[in-house]
Amino acid sequence: MISWALVFLIIAIIAGVLGFSGIAGAAAWIAQVIFVIFLILLIISLLFGAIRVPASEAACIYYLNVFMDTC
């Protein structure tokens, strides 16, 4: 998910450079929209990264759901 946030950041920077230098007037608006999308994705990535379940625990939960047995 963080890779998508970085992609949107790069696109926002490029669109910002094009828009703020006078090449394309609409690119400034697009840069703002993409920047907001980047910030939202960054916050989501940070939240999900902070509450991520450890792999061993996730495997145990999966095992319990599939086989209804103890880990």
C-alpha cells in the first residue's frame, strides 16, 4: 500500500511542477487532488502498518478458521 502512496506522491510532484510553472493550468488542480489522495493513502498505510497482526499469529488465526483445531 505504501508503494501506491509513493506513486501518487511522484505523480503529484510532477503535476505540481507542470501546473505551477504555467505549462498547464489544470495540472495545479490535479496536483492538489493527487496530493490529497497521497495523504489519505499515507495515513491508511500508517494505520494498517501500526495495527498489523504478526505473521505467526495470523497463521494461527487462519489455521483455527480452516481446521477448527488448536495451534
